[in-house]
Amino acid sequence: MWNMHDGIGWWMVWGGVMMVLFWGTVIGLIVWGVSQVTGGAARGEESPLDVARRRYARGEITPEEFERLRQDLA
């Protein structure tokens, strides 16, 4: 009775594509929103104290400088 030449079949394909795009956008916005709310910790950013520890471990700063930085950051 119905076939692709009647045009109704293409509307069904187009509707399916639009539904996938809609839900993909909704899910993408939710993921983006959650990543914005969680902040830098979810992105793997180092804290300033972690940077100071790494610099101290490499010998870039003295123990006195590290201790001063640790107190300033606490």
C-alpha cells in the first residue's frame, strides 16, 4: 500500500534523524552543564599545592620556599 515513492517513507526517515539530533543535543547539553558545575577537578587540573610539591621534588625550590608556599596556600 505505502512505499517510498509516495513520500511518506522519507518523512519517517527525516523524523528519525531529527529525533536522534534532538536527543543528542539534549544529552550533550546535560554533559556540558555537569562538567561546568564540577569545575576544574573533573578536568584533571592540579592544585597550586600540587604544583609546589612537584617543583620541590624536582629541586626547583628550596625547602624554605616550599614551606612558605605551603603556609601561604593553606
